Amino acid sequence: METIAERLKSALESLEQANQKANRAPNSVQLLAVSKTKPVSDIVQAYEAGHRLFGENYVQEGVEKIQALQELSDIQWHFIGPLQSNKTKMVAENFDWVQSVERAKIAQRLNDQRTPHKRLNVLIQVNINAEESKAGVLPEDVDDLANLVKSLPNLKLRGLMAIPNAAQNEEQLMQTFLQMKALYTQLRQNYSSIDTLSMGMSNDMQQAVLAGSTMVRVGTAIFGART
């Protein structure tokens, strides 16, 4: 049975292979290790193998892990799940990044509850396939939310995140990723702080990297199946 360190190494190698196939510069795509539902001990194993970027989907669980690992101060914690307004304070006080900002109210609350001396990095979640069951702003509403985030002093607008429709075939998925890349490119022209396009997971990493993703979110391939 492979260790977490071995699976992490394989995931990073797969990412670099995808990067090479896309003719992109080495290390131009970051790997976010998604540790939701996994114990602190698993995160420590990945940390000891050299990894520093971790993503959590659930507020309470994520905060408990952050507090348990406070001594590992160089970990970068990303909140990537749906965020309700009654949970923004815990996220604002504990996480380094929020990848799932989709409403003005959430952005405002995160700003108001963030400590002023260290800005919270924000990605706007885009509902790129306009799915009724999925969170995120529609593509045509990205600019309005970006303008608001940019105006808030305790937030730093860093880019976009998307979770494409899982039922798409490869051609449709690539088109979705390319639509996200076009949105991202347009946003970069308007905001100098934009540098992150978070899209792609274990099963669609190659297409995401080819389309221009700068961060892929990988969980099961590193930590194993969730129980």
C-alpha cells in the first residue's frame, strides 16, 4: 500500500507531465492537496513530504485542523467549499485563501471580519455551466463581484475558481476550461493582482493544465478514498 508521501510524489509527477505536454514553464501550476474528511495525521505526512498548500471544504473541520497545526506556520490554508454567511467569521479569522466567494454579502462579511494587518486572498467562484444545483456567479456577473472585492481593503482579489459539470464529455469539458481561461485573461487585463485560475482535479488535470489552469485541486489521489 502506497504512503501519502508516495501518492503525493506521483500526483506532482503527473502534474508536471501535464505541464510539459502543454508546453508550459516548469512549476507554473500549483497543486492544492484537498484534505477534507482526512485526519490531521494525514496532513502532517504530506507536510513532512514537503507539501504546503492544503484545501478544506468544511468550515468547522478546517478550523479545527488549522488550530491543531498552528506550529506549522508555513502551511497555506485554502477554503474551497460553499460558504454560508454565519460561517464567514471563522473563515476570515483562520484561512489564508477563500476560493468560493460568489456573493457580495459574503465578500463584505469576510472583509469586515478579517484582521486588517493581513489581507485575505480571494477567488471568485464561477458557475461556468450555469447549473442550478451549483454555487458560483454566472460569467456575466464576474466583473461586478470583482469590482466589489477589489474595493474592500482587507481582501485581495487573486482570480477565479470553477467546478465544471461532471457529466460533460472531453470536448465539452475542454470548451468549459477554455471559457474559464478567457474570463481569467479578461480579468487580468483589468486587475494587476490577478494570478490564479483554480480549475481541474485528479480526473481532468491534463485538460485543465492544457487550457491554462494555474492551480489544480487533488484529494483522493493523495489521501486515498474518503470513507
